[in-house]
Amino acid sequence: QVRLVESGGGLVQAGGSLRLSCAASGRTVSSYVMGWFRQPPGKEREFVAGITGSDSTEYADSVKGRVTIFRDSAKNTVYLQMNSLKLEDTAVYYCVAGSFYSISRRPTSYDYWGQGTQVTVSP
């Protein structure tokens, strides 16, 4: 069993930056696909970014160039660095993990989810 705990969310002005962290426990996840989804108010959950065990990455078009996902395997932690934040980035952000090799953009693919962390971008 894998437990994921997110941190780093908060309130930030448009154009600002935030770094989200996701600490995994219970099992080493260095070979897992890890990722981030988000759920804006009143909308469905959507893929943001993913990273494989070999550090290949994918990003949603809406965040490409503004967001970087990376992992520290020694700390069993994955990060999401978000820059140039926009109002439309406001959402609850969820960390995910899956015991497979290729990044999936479907939320149902992932076995493990964190509790979510709120990111609010203000004008």
C-alpha cells in the first residue's frame, strides 16, 4: 500500500509561483509512474503532469512551459513547480501513483491518490 501526502498549496497572485510536494510512504515508488491531477471548481478532474521511473515527463497543454514535474527518489517525493500562475490554475491538486511504466492521462488508471491540496490564484 502507498500513502501519498501533498503539501505546498496556498493562495498566490497571478504570475506568481508555487511548488507542490508529494511525499510517498509505505513503499518505494521510484519505479512507479507519479503524477498530478487537478480539479477546478465545478469541473472534472484533469491531468496536469506525469513522470516515469526513468524520469520521462508529460504535461497537459494548458500548463506546458509553466510547470515542471520532478522527483527525488532518495526522499520518495515528487514535486510540481508551477510558475506564471493563472487564474485558471485554481484547483485542488492531487498527487497520484501507479505501478506501471507509461504515463496515463486517465485518472482511473492510478491506484493511489493523495488527499489533495488547494491552490488558489488571485488577480
